[in-house]
Amino acid sequence: MNALREWAPERWPAAADWQPVLQPFWASAAGQGLARFVQARLQAGAEIYPAQPLRALELTPLAEVSVVILGQDPYHGPGQAEGLAFSVPAGVRLPPSLRNIFQELTRDLGGVLPASGSLQGWAQQGVLLLNTCLTVEQGSPASHAKQGWETLTDALIAACSAHESPKVFLLWGAHAQSKLGLIDASRHLVLQANHPSPLSARRPPRPFIGCGHFGQARQWLEKKAQKNLHWL
């Protein structure tokens, strides 16, 4: 089952070096307001995804982040959301945006389309797959937006920017690009394109298909961080 059953952030796994961001948030007015909202929705019988809202922070410690990819909120269909932006569990049909991500990946770097839609392998290499809202209700996109999650995820983005290691921030679409002010572009590589959704992936001003972000990120990280990132 991939649905959230209770509000229990103390039991949600996350790497230790994220705790200086997480703990003040849970204790804050925004964190407590979010808790009340989610608990009320659970008590009302809402089906909320994913079961582990902090999975991106479990698989990718702050000290290991080399790339940040920002999504908006989790997938809202049964069996899709797994706590990683754009990712779906192995065996689940690829959503359209992820299909376009893989299309651009193979266009840019060559190779064959990945067989699985799970991006866990990216996360374990230091790609932080962070949605800016970390829960959603079944069949209702953006249903948990502006309830407090953005306060936390803005702090997480800022922590990534402030951390000493050089990073690549991939901002796809207007929502992700609205976070540009949280990022020190003098220290990190910031790449922007349209969202990979079929509605925008090929449209101006910055088509996602053809953006070349995967190759640019790999080359920059090899030069700046001596890191070899395996996208495929």
C-alpha cells in the first residue's frame, strides 16, 4: 500500500543531515498547521499519497546532493507516488512527463529507454528528486498545496544551495523556476526549461525536448566536483 495512514514525521526515515532543517519546521507554526490539516484530511477518509513523504531525504543525504530536480506535488493515482519527484515504482506505466524525461535523456546521451520508471538509482547517486509539496489526495492534484509543505521545501532548497559542494539545479517549468531566488547561481549551475509535460515539452520559449540538460549536468559535475553521474 502506498498511501499515508497517519501523520508521524518522527517515524519517517530521513538522513541525519537533513534534521537541522526538518526539526525546526515540525515545531514551527507552519509545521503544526500542516500537521492539523493532514490529520483532519486523514480523519475525513481522504486517500493521501505517498506513504513515505520524506523518501527523497532518506535516499539522498544533504552531503551527497549533486543535482536537484524539482517537481510540484506527488502523483495522485493509486500505486504511482513513491516520494521521489517524477518517479513511479517499477512496473507502473510511465506517466507522460516521465516518458518525455526519458525521451530527452536518450536523445541527449544516447542509449535505450529505461525499462523502469523508478528513479531510485538517480536518488542513490545524489540526485535529490524533491517535490515542493510532499503529499496529495487521490485524484486531486495540488490538493495539499499552500498548507505548509512549501515552507519546508523552500528551506530544503536553500540548504542545498548553502551547502559547500557544487550542485546542478534543474528547473523545469514555471513552478520550479519560481524557486530561483533560493539558489546561489554564482556557485551552482542552474538550468531552466519548460516542464516535460506534453502540454509544454516542445513549446517555446525553452522547449524541454532538446534542452540537453543531462549532458550539461554530467559535464559540469565532472569538471567542478569530479563526480561521474550515471543517468542511464
